[in-house]
Amino acid sequence: MSTTPGRTASSHSFFSCKTVIKRPRLISNALWRSIRTTLIAAAFANILIYWGHWQEALTWIKSAKRLNPFPPNIYHWYHALALYSAREYEQAIKVLREARSSDRWSRALLAACYAQTNRPREASFEADAFVRERYLELTENGEALPLNTLELARMRADRYRDPIDRDHFLNGLRKAGLSDGLFNLV
């Protein structure tokens, strides 16, 4: 094999580019596999959190976010939930703030994080937003409204296998202002 001037890494890169142009399906398939891999890693992280293995979940979600530098907002939710479980409330807040928009569950988690860090004003603001958005969701779906605001989050909290983890999540929401008592949502 002869070495000609100009046959360097850059010419190899050019050859690779020509291959890519000739075979876009290969690139498409590779990208799709990469996206599926990140989705699987993120979903697995979510399962691990609810099973009480938040340390492992952090590893999986960080890996998913590393593979997809522009992750969907749900990745931020999983990451923040694992951090909340780890009692890393400030980090969880930071991760949730990286999301492009907040949904009702992000607001609930932010409320719990703010409450755990003794920031009652922010906790109350996020808790009120969660209650409004969750109320609207239930109303639009024709579902019955619960008797108290804490019940609005119970479906998510019931995913925890360990009652200690479930209580930790619900206690954060209680501190944020959600109530166990009778409450008129209307």
C-alpha cells in the first residue's frame, strides 16, 4: 500500500462521508438504535426509582442523557425523581429547571423539593400549579375529583414499592401544602 501525500485522517473522513451519503439507511438505522437505547435506559431508570434502586437509576439516566444531548423532558423528570429519592433536593431542582417546559408532575416534584429545602413560597407556588393542572386533567378526562389535594398525587406515589419512599414523596408534597384532609377543589 503506497502512501500518497494527502492520504491522512481527513481523507479517511472524506471517504467515510461518501459512504454515509451512499448509504443513508445505515446512518438512519444507527441513529434509531441509539435513540431506542436511550429510551430503554431512561425507562429502566424510571423502574429502578420506583423499586427503590435510585443509585442505579442515576447511572442509567445519566447514561441516557449522555447518549442524547437533547433529551426529552421526561428524562429530566426521571433524573430529578432519582435525585429527590437520594435527598439531593437542590440538584433535583436544577435538573427540573433544565427541562424546556414544566408539566404537572414536574411541578409536583418541584413543590416537594422546594418544601424539603425550606422554601415555602416557591413550594406553595408549584403546589398550587400542580393542583390546578391535575384538577384540569381529571376534569377533561371525566374522572371523579378526589376529596383532598394529596390524593391528586397518590397515583404516582403508589408506584413506589417501598412505603418509606412513597411516604418521603408524599411528605414533601404535604410540606408544600397539599392536604390529607377534606378539601373542596371546585
